[in-house]
Amino acid sequence: MENSPSIKILAVDDDSFMRQLIARCLPEPDFIVTPCPNAMEAMTVFKEKQFDLLILDIMMPGISGLQLRSLIRQENATIPIMLLTAKVDDAEGSLLKEISSDKNTYYQNKKFTKSELQSLVKSIMGRVWQAKQEKDYFIEMENDISLAGEIQKHMFPHWWTLDGGIQFCHYFRPYMKITGDMITHFKLEDGVFLEIIGDISGHGIQSALTMSAVENSISNYIRKTLLSDIQPHHILNHLQAFMEDISTEKYMTCLVAIVDFNVNMMTYQLAGHQAPIIFSPSQNKTIPAKDFKTGSIPVGLLKGTVYNESDTGIIQLPDDAIIFLYTDGLGDIQDDAGEDAGEELLHQLVSSISHEGLRPSTNFKIMDIYFKAGYTNISDDITLAAISRHTLRPHNYDFSISPSVYEIDQFVQKANNLVLEHTHDEILAGKVEILFSEFLNNIAVHGLGRRNAKRPIISVHIEFLEENMMITVCDQGKAWDMQLGETSNTQTDNFFSDLKNRRLEFHGRGLHLLKSISKSITRSRYAGTLNETIFLINYK
Amino acid sequence: MKQQILDYLRDSFGLEGSDAEDLYQSYVETLNENISKFDSLLADDNFTDFTRAAHTIKGCAMNSGHQEMHLAALELEKAAKANDKALCLQLMEPVKNIYMQLKGA
């Protein structure tokens, strides 16, 4: 009890002798006893003050000790309660059963000594404090892991990027809050990108820490190396040395690829990792797995492993190639019957979802089908990334916007100019400007719950069709689950309700405004992560 | 008899001097308060409250080391629980007598 706080006790007994006895057995400063003569008074005091423990007499006039316990439990489900009774002496088995029906209730025979009572109280509180310490420890650990997960997200590339005519997007889902998967997308020169996807063995904290260290090591390596000298086997050898240095028992399957879109060539090396899926929408076919070099063993699996240039493979890419990189967590997803999704499904989904080319939502749509098909039992981290040339049809535009007020304002102005340039309609340009301003700011503030963040980015696609324009916005904000009402084919959620209420309160705009500008609004959510909102706007 | 109780309070609860005396007085008051209800409760056939009164006396007597009263109250509580009026009338006499002896001490 040294250095322990006083144990605050509410002692309820209709008999003043017993109240006095309890108070004298549990003296200050170790204990602070508040005596109470009946249940009604006890409830009032209990609601007003904080207690660590309650001592209740069972047999009291009016509300009994057991009835009082039920009332207390409505207020507090866990506070320990010690029931005092002489009735157990009477061999009432049913009473013992009732006492023990609550796991936080303890029994003390009404005939006790000071040391017996003190010892029971201390023992109960010892258990309670230990449980609380353990709970606090786990909460702290959970918070630390959540923070680590958030930090890891910042180590990943943006979920969709557009850089020099090349687009990259990825979906990742940690098995726990943190991931042992890693993905690197780095521009070596115009049209040339370094792609690394890795999967640290196992999952959980050790894998996540190793992943973070590896990611950091790769960044350092890239910084210190002449970009034109970077080769897949150099990177693997660097990682092998790094894994040996940190003496981890973990190893990593890895795919390192240098994709040169200038000459449609991919130079790669596989270290125990599965080959990418390379799909050509125009030919509707993938490069067969047999065309890929097998490569070597995972990085860090065997000490002294050297990765040789001779294991590097070269693949000629179709013009419209979409390169899908993924970790084996995807193939390991199981349905309720315990059946693996397998790789065949992924191949089928790749060709059916991306037949019109890679879009920001492609990976999320693929994952959405997995989940909707019942493949929901996840046993490992999942990463699915894709890279392709970004070829836009005429009158199509893509934008990647950070969810900050400043960037949104910049974009809104840009959108106004774009609409004006295409339609020469100042009123329409103004309307679209207002639509973007309303909608994107609401995604940032309400959907993502932040005002000046850099991520997760919002993607915007604008397409000028013959009779109307189509705007597609993808964001990773709140879920959608309610019908929008009059507007056809439209789904929405509380986000829109919030938007409606908030905006009507201040400006009378928001949802009404979006609806009045748009011919239709379609909303979908993919893989529980990505919202896709499509606005169709008539020119006149 | 009083000394026996004071000794018990000292040995079991570490209470001495005025602390023990206060608790002893509290015990006597509890006995008085409950025993004084006996006749009217029994006249009204109110066995619930009669049982409770006997139960309270029993509990206090246990913790006062007043073995004689403890046993007498225990028998009375059992009779009251069984709604046995005649037995209650018979068994409340020793309880009253023990109380009178204590008071006299």
C-alpha cells in the first residue's frame, strides 16, 4: 500500500454499529470510508462522488444489498462490490450463486476481524489496479501501433500519383494496423521509374519495424547513388547487406523493377516474389508468367546471398501496359469456407476491371470484388499497386489535389479556367467552380476530418462530353450509406446529411447547390476505402 | 460481559479506549433499537421485519464477540424465518434477558 492512493470506499449498512465497525477497520489514510445507512442515499452519494470499492450489507430494509448492486451496475459495470452477509452461514447455496453471478462482486462473511477485512479490500484493489494497469498498457500500445500505422502511411507513395505522363496507384491494407509490406515508386528520370514491392515475412510489429527500416534504407541508397547506376541487383544486394546488418530473423520477398516507358522496357529481378501481372487493355491479354525469370531467393533468408546481374530479366512492354505489383496477402485471402482466392481470380479481375485502362479507382474496384465475392478472411498484409502510361483521350483531364484549403482554392480556379476554355460559358464555369469549392472543401474538412493536410490526396477527372461534362472525384473520406433522394442513381451517406445541415445553417448552400448544378450525382464506395463521386453536368 | 466484548474488540479490531467504548455503546444501542421492536412486530405478524431485527442483532453480536447473544439471535432468526410465532415468543425471551444482563453490567 506504500505510495498507493487512499482506497475510497462507500459502505452501505442499515445498522450504525456495522457502519462504525467498517469505518474503524479501514482507517485513513490508507482508506477513506463514506458510510451510508440505506440504498437510496447510497445511490445519490455514488453518483456524486468517485469510489474505488463498495461494501454492501445484503439484508437491508427496503432495497436490499443485491438490489442495490443491480442499480449500481446500471451506472458502473465494473466497480468492485463486496457483499457482507451472515446468511451464507445459513448454507443458502442460492445466495452464493447470486453473489458470484457478477464477476466483480466479492463475498465477505459478516463476522470478520480488522485484518481479514483489510486484507480482502487490499487484495481486491490490488487485482483491480493490476487489471487497470494492464488495460492502460494495452491502450497505450494500441495508440502507439495506430500512430506507427499512420506514420507508415506517410512512408508509402500517395495512393494515386501522376508524374510526367505516368500514373501510379496502390491499395494497401495492413493485416493489423501496421504493415510489413512495402512499396516504392521513384522517378529516376523522365519516363523511367524504379518500382519496388516487398513483403517482410510474417506480420505485426516486428515485420512493420523491419519494413520501415528497409524503406528508410532504400531512400538512403537512392539518395547516395547516381540514379543512372541503379540496377535491380544492386538494390537487392544493398538490401541483403542491410538485413544482415540489422541481424533480423525476418526476410523479405521482393520485386525490384526499372520501368522505362520511353522504350517500353521493364528490367527486373525477383527475390522470392511473384512476378507482376502485365496487362494490355487493347490486346486484352497479360504477359504469361512463364515469360518472367524466376530470380533468386528472398532477401535476408540466407546469409551471404549475392544477387547477380545474370538473374535480371527484361520484358518488352506493350504501349498500353499496366503493370500490377502485389504481395501474396492478396492470393491468401480466403472465403468463409477457407478457400484461397488464388492468383487466377486476380488475373480475371485485372482484365475485366482495367479493360479501359488504369484509373485511380482500379485497384479499389478489384479489391471491392474480392470482398463482395466473400473473400473477407484476411491473414496477411495486402498491397496491390499498378503503374501505367497515362494516356488521356481528348477533352479529358486528371488532377491530383492535396486536401488543403490552399491547394483546393488553387485547383478551383484552374477548373474554372478549364471549363471556360472548353465551353466559353462563364456561368457554367462559375457553377463548376462553386461545385468544386463546396465539395472538395467538405471532403477535406468533413470526409477526411482535416483542414490542411497533404494526404490522402483527392483525384479529380474532368471529361468534356458532347452534351455534358462528367466530373469524377475519388477520395478516401467517410463512408456513404444513405440514398440521396430525388437525384437518380445516387447514393450518399451521413456526409451529405452533415453537409446539408451545416451548409444550410450557414449559407443555405451545400447539398442543394450540388444538386442544382448537377444533372445527376452517383456515389460509390470501393473496398471500404475509396469514395467515387460522379457528377454529370449539362452544358445548358 | 462488557469486558469480554471490549477484549474482543481489542483483539479482533485493534480498538481500545474510547474507540472501543464508542463501538460498545453502538452495539448496545443496536440491541435496544431492535429488541424494542420485537413485541409490536410480532403482534402485527410482521415476520419479515422481525427476521431482519433478529438478523441485525445476530450480526452485531458476532462482531462484538458476544457469543451468547449471537447464538440466541440465530435461533430467533430461524424461528422468525419459519413464521413460527409461538417459537419466536419463546426465543425472544432469552435475547431480551441477555440484553438486560448486558445493560445491567
